[in-house]
Amino acid sequence: MNFLELIHIIAETEQLLKQKVLLAVNQTLTIKNWLTGFYIVEFEQNGVDRAKYGEKLIPKMSTELTNKKMKGYSITNLKLNRQFYLAYPQISRTMPDLLINQLNNNKFVISQTLSDQFNIEKIYQTLSDKLTKANEFILKLLP
């Protein structure tokens, strides 16, 4: 291998890895947006605070998440996440079996009949632990 071939191989490797990074970021953001919409819809349909917050749920969420220095959770983005989940609830069926099986083992099931499978009170009590586990499995799925 000569010097020019070395430079060419390194350049090709970098280009390929950049493409993989972009794909991984795109997949991660898609999963994050879908799950955010899922959480919003589940809360609206089964949350104990539903009557209390009503239509102010999304603005309140946006304020709280922004106060936690989290970016990308504007009112508009949260509404879009909710619409994304409602438009594509079947995405859960396209997630790799590993994610579905791991979430099923933790009683955190993603499917079309979510409300029937959830004990919402219990999930709200342990949501932090379950989300941490779900995030670990999602990270394992990414290339």
C-alpha cells in the first residue's frame, strides 16, 4: 500500500462512518420522538392528572422539560411527537424483537392495545427505572 492508497482508505472509512453516525442519529431521534408521543398519549388517556391539566398538558410539559435544560421540547415539537405517534402507532411492530422482548419482560409493552396492557398507577411509580432500562436496550440496537 502506498501513501495515496492509505489516504484514500482513511477518507473512505471516515465517509462510511459518518454515514453510519447520521443513520444512528436519525434512528435515535425517530425512536425518541415516537416514544415521547407515546408517553403523551398514554398520559392523556390514562393519567390521573388528565382532568386537572386538560389542554394545558403540553405547554406545562414543555416548560418543565425546558427548565430541566432539555432541548427540542417546545410546545410545537411535543404536539408533533404526539401526532407522529398517533399517525404511526404500528412503528412498535417494526422495532427489533430484542427491544420488544426486553420491554415485555419488564411489563413495559409497546403495542396497539397499550391501555389494556398497562397498570398506569404502577408504571408511574417505577417509570424512571423502566425508562432507564428501555434507553439501555435502545442504545444496544443502534449501529
